[in-house]
Amino acid sequence: MTSSKKRENSKRWYIRQNLPHQVALPNDLCCMENYDLLERYCRRFEPRPKTQQVTAIWPNGKQEGFRLYCFATKADADVFAAEFEGTHFDPAKDREGGRVNGAWLRSDEWKLVERCGPLQLTRFFREYGR
């Protein structure tokens, strides 16, 4: 096993054991100018939340990447979800078959998300498309 794979597995294990409360935000809303806002906001939590990725798949076949912000307490996750209008994510229920690398099988209908609380789709994506 390569060292990068070991680091990745170690991070997943740490999150599973210590940061079980997760909130999902669309990847496109977590980059560029929004990244700094999210980073500053996350400094208030102890321990600091870690992130990981998941691909959401809707019944119509549409796929979209989400960033999971992982917290130690449910209260911290609730505060973050309320501020950024994120979706609570339960890895045991939401991941495909409960697999560590499984996709997020969504049962609702896909819709384009351009705003989550103070986050809005970045100028780059608005001008050039997703």
C-alpha cells in the first residue's frame, strides 16, 4: 500500500471515529471566494472540522460532487448547517450500502443550487457554466 493511500485511510478512520456529524455542501459553492469564508467560519470550532468528498447520484442519473464538513458534536454540525443551509449527511444511511467510498444515493429530485446561506455560486461558474 502506498503512503498516500495510508494517509487517506488514516484520515477516513479518524473522521469515522472522532467526527461523525457531517454536513454536505455542493463542491461548486466551497471554492474560490467562498473557501476563505468557510475556512474563517470553521476556526471557531474545536476540534476543527475536517472535510471529505462524496458524489451524489439522483434517480435520473444526475451526479454532483459534495464536500462533507465533519464535526465532533451534533451541536456544532447543527450550527454550521443552519448558517450555510447545508444538508445533514449520515454515512451509515446515506452512503451506498454503508460503504466507506460509496456514493450518496439521493431519492429527491435534482435541482441546481446557486446559493447556500451566505455562499453563492462563484463568478467563474456563473459566467462560464458548471
